Amino acid sequence: MHNKRLPLLLTSLLVFFVMFGFGLLLQLKLRELGASLLMVGLLTTVRGAVETFGSPAWGAISDGLKKRKLLMILLVLTPAFLYFAYSVIETPIVFILFSSLIAFFTAGFEPIAMALSTEHSRDSVRNTSRELSILNTANSIGMLTGRIMLSILLVFFTVSQAINWYAFVALIAVIPVLFLKEEKHLVSRRKGFLNRLFPLKEDSTPLWENGLWAVYAGTFLRQLGTAGATSIIAIYMTERIGLSGAATAIITSINPFMQIFSHIFFGRVISKTGPRKSTLIGIGLTVFTMVFFAVAKNWVLIAIGYFCLGIAFGAFINGAGTMVSLCSPPGRRAEFLGLLRSARAIGFMVGPLLAGTVAEYSYFGMFIMMASLIATGGLIVIAFTKEQFVTG
């Protein structure tokens, strides 16, 4: 493994280990505090709203710095200290507001990590897709192990104790960053506070040159569909299909498990197929996932759906990430990678609300609607994107 790559991969693995564990822990903690289901859902909505603006803003700030390393340390260390407070907060609304503060800092990690990973790729499709796939593999390993560790911890510890345990791991995550060696990158200089945070306000030209906006639109619609369907899939699996909670947990873990292999595979083949085809394969497989969920009568088709979803994510995120990296100006790479996370965050916010509303009347109708919206995203990518990348 490349020595320059290792610190970033270790930090990313640990950050996603913590983030994926907290995803479930925060819901459990809120329920312990007596929060309603509506308030538990509000947690995801508020965090998504903060990430929508925070991610490209942090990316743009890092584009304006000669070294991203100090900013990365800040974005890893600050949430780590704040996590400990989760175990002592006793009011649901304060808990949600505090969570939004943490989300503001965590929103910057992914775009900056992606920008750092592609800085020595020399703007080639092969190198960019390979670097992003290796980073995404580390993320998926972190997600999988974070969820497995959570299931073990909750057998022996309370929710508050588990929160403190994950907060401690978050502190450890900053150690590899200290050994990070950066490549030089083109620094983006802008006048005015708002222009530094949101350069799109001053210059949105790159969005239209290669149909980059269509990648974001496709990303939004795919995430809307998957977030919507998976937000209530556990209820569907237990109440409609008749599976136990343990079986549900095992089947849903197929997704991050398959992502690991998918990242590696598509990281290798994107240089031959091109990132646009990989993105479309990811969208297509996600549509199949929704169809499998819709017609499932037992656990088999649900499991096949999650198998497809894991492969789909690797194809999609590596393809879309490579397209954004190569279509964005070198001096604004983290900003545009931040917008990719923003598109996903908006999908996370809208999807569960739409899916929950339709599923009240029909699960089948909900899954087919999600499949249709995801397919629409694919058609937008086909119609408007071009593989004429900015190089040099």
C-alpha cells in the first residue's frame, strides 16, 4: 500500500466507523429521551440540511488553503470532543440542535478526503478512479465494522456508554492525519466572504460545460430513491415479510459488505469503460433493487436486492466521483466534490418523507415510485453528460 495513501485511508476508515455507528445510536438515544418518531425523523432532516450547505462550503475553504491538512485535523478533532456530550444531554430538541452543530463539522470531511486522494492522480481517469475506489473501500470497511461493533457493544453496554466508546474512537481517528503528506494543489483565491464559502455564486460555469449539473441531478434522484426505500425497509421486512429483527440486521449488512468488493472492481474497470458508464450501471442496478423489494414475498429477493444495492453503490459513487473530479477546475475540486455530497444529503432529506407518505397506502407503489425516480436520474445523466474532461 502506498505510504502517502495510508494515513488518509486509516483516518477515513475510522471516521466512517464512527459515523455509521452513530447513525443508529442517535436514534436509540433519542427514543430513550422520550422523543416521538416524528422527532427521530427530524434528526435526519436537520442533519441533512446542515450537510447540504456545510459540505461545499468546507470544500471551498480547503480549496483556498495551500495545505488542507490543518483543516482536516480541525474537522476530525472538533466532532470527536463534541460526541461525548451526546451521553449527557437530556432534552430531545437540544439533542437535535447539538447534532446539527456536529453535522456542520463532519460535512467537510468527505469532500476534502476525496480531494486529497486525487491530488496525485495527474487528472487521468485511471488514476483518479483507482484512488477514489481505494478511499471508498476504506469507507465501506469502516461502515461495515462500525455496524458490527455496535451490535456487539449494545449487548454489554448501555446506549450512553456505547456513545462514549465511539467518541473515544473518533479521537483516535485524528492520529493518522498527523502523518498525512500532501501534494501541492492549485489554490483558489476569491474576494468576499460569501464568494469564498460559495464560489458558485460568482462563477457557476463548470456546472454547465460538461453537463456536470446532470451528475448532481442523477445523484439526488438516486439518493432520494434509496434513502426513501431503506428508511422504512426494516418495518417492511419485519411486519410485511415476517422476518425477525436479527434476520433484518444480517440481510441489511449485505449492502456495505458488497460495497467493499464493488469499489475495488469498478475502481479497476472505470479506466476501460469510462466513469459515465459506471455511473449508469450503478443507477440501473439500484432500479433493479427497488423492483426486487417491490415483488419480494420472502427474504430471498430482499437479500438479492441488497446484494445489487451494494454493487450499485460502488459502480455509482466511483463513477460519479471520478466524473466530478475530472470535470471540475483543479482549483475548485473539493468544492465540487462537496456538492456531490450535498446532492446526496438533499436526497436523504426528501426521500424518507416521500416514501413514508406513499407507503401508508402501498409498499408496492412506494418501491415502484422510487424505482421510477431513480431511472429518471439515469435518463438525465444519459441525455446531458459528456466525457470531455478538464485536464492539466
